[in-house]
Amino acid sequence: MCEFTAKDYKKGQPRWCPGCGDHFFLASLHKAMAEIGVAPWDIAVISGIGCSSRLPHYMNTYGMNTIHGRSAAIATGCKVANPNLTVWQVSGDGDGLAIGGNHFIHANRRNVNLNMILLNNRIYGLTKGQYSPTSPRGFVSKSSPYGTVEDPFCPAELCFGARGHFFARAVATDAAGTVDILKAAYKHQGSSVCEILQNCVIFNHGTHESVYTKEGRAKNAIYLEHGKPMLFGENKEFGLVQEGFGLKVVKLGENGITEKDILVHDAHCEDNTLQMKLALMQGPEFPVALGVIRDVEAPTYDDGVYAQIEEVSAKKNYHNFEELLLTNDTWEVK
Amino acid sequence: MAEEMIVKELDQVVVRFSGDSGDGMQLAGNLFSTISATVGNDISTFPDYPADIRAPQGSLTGVSGFQVHIGAGKVFTPGDECDVLVAMNAAALKTQYKFAKSTACIIIDTDCFQKSDLEKAAFKTDNPIEEMGIKNDVIAAPISQMVKDCLADSGMDNKSMLKCRNMFALGLVCWLFNRDLTIAENFLREKFAKKPAIAEANIKVIHAGYDYGHNTHSSVAHTYRIESKTVNPGKYMDITGNKATAYGFIAAAEKAGLKLYLGSYPITPATDVLHELSKHKSLGVVTVQCEDEIAGCASAVGASYAGALAVTSTSGPGICLKSEAMNLAVIMELPLVVLDVQRGGPATGLPTKSEQTDLLQVLFGRNGESPMPVLAATSPTDCFDAAYEASKIALEHMTPVVLLTDAFVANGSAAWKLPKLAEYPAINPPYVPAELKGTWTPYQRNEEGVRYWAIPGTEGFTHILGGLEKDNATGAISTNPENHHLMTQLRQQKIEKIQVPDVEVEGDKDDAELLIVGFGGTYGHLHAAMDELRAAGKKVALAHFKYINPLPANTAEVMKKYPKVVVAEQNMGQFAGYLRMKLDGFVPYQYNEVKGQPFVVNELVSAFTEILNK
């Protein structure tokens, strides 16, 4: 049994802007990998194109920094061809949800055993500041000088809509929270989407501001943990309850509310209705949900592929090329 | 005795089965070619099916045809026109008669020439034979009724009984060509192994068709015999180009000791390769039907990085979508085979028809300097060798390779002698030598300029590849101008260094007045045209190309050797243009046709004769 430290996964000097959320995430990824303990040479980190997609260059693992939007498809081929590898797929909001949207939803639908990281700063950074598919309506950018006239995606909604089985969220500056969800994503068999909320200091400074600091998160975020009551606030004085088909924030002690009335998080629930409500919560009315929101076991694609190969192999009487030839109608010319 | 029939010896014959797309014409045609091949005839077949899933029954657009060319000696094409035309309904006669020789024998099912059938086929009178001015021998038989009579006590319903009509026609054709029905019986019993009643019904009907011909002599003057002159003994099977392509990949993966991965997306006429490979799980083949063409190719790039023989297959607009990920494999220098079964374009074009119009796209249709080897299979059976060779080049030279076939060779079939894998050359990918551990960098090259392959999972060789230009020495991202120029040259030289066999000159290689030049799937037609011209006393040779990039080393020498050269291709002159780019001062005659149909040998002969007479 080898033991690794974060240093064993580290390579090179990142070239992101000072203060970029990518720096924080990279450090958390190194740390999470060391805690997981899979050898660097048994890992492939596969990204697309964009600021965050530079990440594989700073990994002492196998990996590819590929083409814009295609990393989920490339990672699928890599994992299915070599299921012994642990595959981390990394993309940004533009890479993963705009040009790569189709691959993102289908990787989730198939449930390929990939750890899919979505670094969401709600902006195209590498092309110097255009609105992305997660930028809010009205967002002013170089390509939307009068504000956008379109609505954004919520990544969790896409993941759930594609019948994804794992979705978690962390803030880049929160190392412990990030490491926790990365470990949970690794542990989950199947496609695991981790949305990382991060700042772009140059082109979208202040996005996710309400939860970017520890103090902010204490007020404006809720850490969801399976089996634990949904409490939040600086002194855990607030909680979530169900009201009709929606959620409501309540204060403990007010109107006779006690901890017993508070919803308990069930990440393993097959029905994603409540998980969806949690993932869609926004301030100021609601806290932003962090942690593992959905984590449901389901058959994985790569396991299915190999189970079928094994099953069919046992039934068929040909196992090499020349035996295959003889399964055809043949005739002899003398 | 009046019973005696004249049996005419023939060297070759072309039979065309046609009917409604639900009439089982492909099966009848296939079965007839298998029966003929089994007695040692050479065969070449071509299905001609409509693009519609199911046009209205009896309509002109719903006609499906299957042409079989059988010969005592080698046959190169499915034939221009047929000697026997089977038309199972009025619409088939209307649309298919143009494929019949003036001497052809025509077989029709009179039960499907009733008033409503004639109306659907847009006949104006109730005598279609007269209306079309047909002077040929016509065997007009009430096939549907005879099938029903024959199966009257089988307990089958009307619809099931009529499904056997194709076997009656086949029986009649078997009588006409003195074919033994035993092979057909065995085939049907195997095909319907789980439904023995269906097998027996079909067998009964095939005999009824045969006996009908025998008993009535069916108003024809003679029957035929085609003796076999085949001299290459061994075990054979009938194989289509698409199936042979799939087999070529399987064979190459086995030889190289690698897993075979196919990333694909359904598209006519390439889908049969996906179908075929999906069947062979017991050989460990992994097929992923992706969300789109892009993912088909992209996932194959991922599989290649992971250490598999990676293939992606497509046709038509699919090749446009794949070009981005193909380029990624170029810059990452990873092995990949891209199969393009060419069809009519542009855009959706003619999905079920054949062209050679993707050549320049696969050679040059990518951003940047993006050299890529290109091979073009020359016949249905050559698809096997071409797929094997494309895989070998990809794996040994760490490069994506394009394998071009086309709808004609992909769907056509021919008799194929079962290959022995031991006789095929070894495939040795340049795996990174273990002793380089510690000093290796990702773009370190062997003496042939090929990057080493380090498979993930190997300790000591972790590395990052990518779509950004890399420093040749360190493998890190580099925008250095000198390095980019160097990398561009290295990628180019690597492809130029690939050794391919010389192009062979067939025919009058020493003193031809005209050299015919072609590439890929037109080989059979060009060869047949050359044979006809030579039989008429002309001095003609053929140089047919399978290796397009790099071109064979003797290309310039061959092109210069003959007074006249004609490049004949099913596009507007793409190969001719490519040769002109590669060969200084080369100005050939051109024969270009883009009809979606195979060349017609007679038309080639007259066009080439005209060039000879200039």
C-alpha cells in the first residue's frame, strides 16, 4: 500500500491570474487525491479548453488538455477503454455547458464512472470576458454591452435533467468543503458532478460574493450532509422546512419550531425533487446549498460494458478472429 | 424429345432481383450469389435500396433492387446491365427495366400487375409490357397465387404465405441457371433455425418455383450454365465491404494485442460497421454509440490515449463533424483510424448513394498544417486489408489515419477467401522503452520520427498531452516560433516517411497508349473497362491507387511513362487535382461523374476510346 502526499500530484507553476479561484481548487484537488490515495500513474485528468482547463498541466498524473467542450466525450472513451484508470474530467462553465453541453448531459445519462468537475465563474475568461451560459440575465460583458437577454443554466438542473446520480457543490476558497465533495465524488460509482463556485478576479469579480468568504458562507450558505438536519446560520439558528411543494426558511424557537421540524437531508433518495429544490436555492431569500446534494447508487456504464462482454463471451463459441470467420456460411473450392 | 432444353454455356451473367422494399429481394439476391459462389463462380453484388424507410407499398419510390454478377472467371463489378430481371410488381418493372439488356429475360409476378398495381406504378394502359415497348422474353407467372396454392395446407395466414414470394422467384432463377437447391435448403434451415416451419415453407416454395420453370419451360428458349474456372482453392465466404472493414479492425487489434474500441454514431451507409462490431463482445470489442459524431471521434481519441486500437466510423456530414477531434489526434500524435464510407453530398446529399467526393476533405479539411495518411479500399474484400493496414499505420506511426471506402464497396459483396492471420504482417506500436524512465519526455521520437506511446497506468511515465502546441524537447506548452515551425515539420516528415507499396500497373504496362488512373472503390469498373478496350485491340493500362497519402514512391515515374493519362473518378476531379499538386507539370485527361451510381463500364469504354482517338 503506497501512501502519497499532495506533493506527489503536483507539477509545474500555475499561470492563472493571482487570486483566481483555480489556484484554490487545484490545491484542494492535490490534497483530495492524496487522501484518496490512488497512485498518480493510475489517474487521468482530462480537460477541455479555457482558463480552468489548463489544470492538467499542473498535475503529476496522466492527462490531456484537449479541445473546447469535448472533454466529457474524451474522458468517456478513456474510462471505457481502460476502466482501471481513475478519470477526473475538468471543465469550466463555457467549456462544459455551452460548447460541451451535449457531452455533459450524455455522460450523466450514461452514468460513466467519471469525476466531473465544473469550475463555474459565470464568465468566459480566456477569451477575455464574454457572458457564459451561467451568467445571470441582464449580465453586462464585452459581448453583451447592454446586458444579456437570455436566462442561464443551473448546472444541477442539467445534471438532474440528464438523470445524473451525483451532484455536489463547493466554493473554491473553502478547501475543506471542496476536499470533502471531491472525495465523495471519487467514492461514488458513476458520473459525479462537482460544481465549484469560483471568482474571476479580472472579468467577473464578486460573482458568488455572498458565499466566497468563511463569514459569508456562515450566513448565506447551508452545508448539506446526508442524514443531518438542514440547519444553517452563524449559530445554526435557521433551518429548512417544507411548505407546499417548496421550501421555507425558519428560525428555531420562533413559532414553536424545534429541530424536530427541520428537514433531514437525504442525498440517497432516488427521487430528486427535494434535492432539486435545494440545489436551486438562491440568496437572499435562501441559503446557497453546499456539500453533497445528491448521491444515489446506480449501475455504471463502464461496468455494464464489461459485464456484457463477460456474459456474451461465456455464451459464444468464438473468442478469436479465425474462430469468428468460421461462424459465417463458408464453402470450399477445391 | 420435346422435353429437351438447350443449355447455353456462358462466361458470366448478371441477374437483378427487384420488387417492393418489403418483398425480400436482398435475401433472394444474397442467396442466389451464395449458391453460385458455392459452386465456384466468382461473384460481385450490389444492393440498390431506397433511402425511405418504407415508401408506400407498390409505389415507384419503394422499389428495392439487388444485382448479382456471377462469372466463370474473375468478375470485377456487379455488371452494368442485367441478363435476367426479376420484377415482383409493376413499379419494379417500370423503374428497373432500364437496367435490363435488350436480350434480357424478364420474370414478372402477374398477380402484382393488377389494375391498382398498375395505377400506383403510373401505367396508363392495362398492358405494361406493350406500353413500355418491351420486346424481351417475359416469363409472366402468377407467382402470388402459386405460392398460396403451394402453402394452402401449411396453416399459414395469407400475409405469411406471400412473404415467400421471393423464394418462388429465386427457384425460377435457379432453374434458369441449373442451380442445385441443396445449398439454398441448408441456408434457409440455418437462417430460420428457430422457426423450422418457416424454413420448410420457404424450401417448399423454392422447389415450386424451380418445378414451375422446369415443367412449363417458361416460354424461354434455353437455360444457362456457368462453369467455374476458379483455381484458387480454399475456404470462402461471401462478404460485404462494411463487414470486411469491421473484420479488418478486429484482426488488427488481435494481431497488435490491443483492445478494439469503436466510438460511433449511426449514419448511412457506415452504420453496418457499428452493427457488426457491436456483435462481437466475445472478442472483447468495445463499441460506444455516442451522442453525436463529434463524441464518436472524441471518445476514440480518449480510448487511444488509454491504450486501445481506437476507431471511429462515419459517412457524409459526419466527417465534417469529426475533423476537430481528428486534428487533436494529429497534434497529440495518437493512433486513430477514421473510417469514412463516402456517400453523395454535400450536406445530407444522397445518403444511400456512392461517391468519391470526400477525398480533399480528408486530406486537407482541418485547421492548421494537419498531415494525415489516407487509404482508399478498392473492393469489398479489399476493405479487410485496407482496414488492417490503416490500423497498422496508425499504431506504428502514432497518427490518425483516414480509411476511405464508399457506399458501393461498403454494401457490395464478393467471394472472399478466408485469411490466415499468421500471414499478415506484425503490428508493433512504439511503446516507450522501460529504460527511458526518468528521462523520457512526451514528444521524444524514435529513429522514424515517431513519438513513443506511454500507456496510462504505467509508473514513471505520467505525462500530459493536449491540443496546444508543445515544446519538442520538454513536452510543455510552447508558443516559441522556432519550435512551432520544427513541430510542424516533424509532424509532416513523420507522415512522409511512411513506407507504402508501389502502385501496380496492370494491362499493357510496357506500351500502353493510355494509362487509366483511379483510386478506391472504382477499381472493378476501371479494370473491366481496361479489359474491354484491350479485347478490342487497344493498348491500355491501369494504375489504381489505394495509398493516397503518402503516395507510392513510383507515382511520378508511372504517370510520366505513358503518352496519355486519364484520371477517372466519381467527383469533379479531386484526385486529379491532388496529383497535379504533387507532380510538377502533370496534366491528365479527366473523366468525372457524380451521379451517386457506380460507373458504367460501357460509358467508360467509349469515353476512353475518345481519348485514345484524340
